Amino acid sequence: MPEIIVTLKGRELQRVPVLSLSTTIGRDRQCDVFVDNAALSRHHATIHCHRGMFGVRDEGSANGIFVNGRRVQGCRLNDGDEIALGKFRLRFSVEGGPPVSSLSEAGGAPASLATDNPEHTTAISLVDLQRMAEQQEAQRSVRRPVAKARQKSAPNRTMLFAVVGLAGLVVLLSVGLLLVVLLR
């Protein structure tokens, strides 16, 4: 299976196999590749597979994505490509096994998977992968409106705190002036 190798300053932190047609990357623990760093958005990027080819897409992140040193909104991924997200590097590797497109639609494992250690091998059919991708997308579409509602309410709270703070300042100044007048 293709995999994503997450590194920081040249040190490997984790290897994440690409098991579905859509693999999410971000600082939300629900992401397939979870990277706990404030420079990343909750849903920073997505690696997707379409017709046996892989690509990466920026999901509207604040800091963007860089593939092989170039800032991109999205691009095709090849074996060995490096995705930079903040100070983290994610290397895309298809060397770990057969590409997702080699899984059979009937649900059986390809011969190369069938001979591997069955305790550490999971074969998933393309039909199942497509169903999983649709379920992930449905879950994301449910989470996004909630996050957008929170983003819209944040400026309202900020404005409320500013108004309350200003009102408090006016009251303090009024009391101070009143004391100055009374003490003269």
C-alpha cells in the first residue's frame, strides 16, 4: 500500500498507510494523518486517489501546502514527493506495496497481498474504498457547517468583549471624575 511518512527535522515520526481513496491531513484528531501543530489547519490537506493516480489538495488552509518546495493548491503526487506542512515533512511513497488501483473489485486480495503475513495485511476492494471515501466525505460535510458556525460567532464574541470592556472603562472614568469633584 502507498504510505505517508511524517518527519520533523529529519526524524521519522510516523508511517501512515493510505487505505482509502481520500486521506485527510490536519491537526484534528479525526484526520487520517494527525499532526499536532498550530501551523496546520484542522483539515489542512487531502490526499486522494482517482483512477490509480494520487494527488494532494489544500483544503483552504491558512499556511498552504508545498510540494517539492513549490506552493500549490493541488497537484499530482509521484513516488518520493515531499509535502511540506509547516515544519513537518510528509513523504509520499508507493514503494510500500501495490497501488490502491491494484486491489480487486470483487473483494479478493491480489496475489502479492495474499502471500504476505495475514496478521499485518488488510485487503480492501475498490468498491469498499469508494464506499469508505463517500462515508468520510459525508462526515466531513456534517462537521464543516459546525466549524463555520463557530468561526462566524467568534467575531461576535470579540465585539461583545470590546463593548463590555469599553463600558467598564467609561464607568471607571465617571466614578473617578465624580470623586475628584466631590473631594475638592
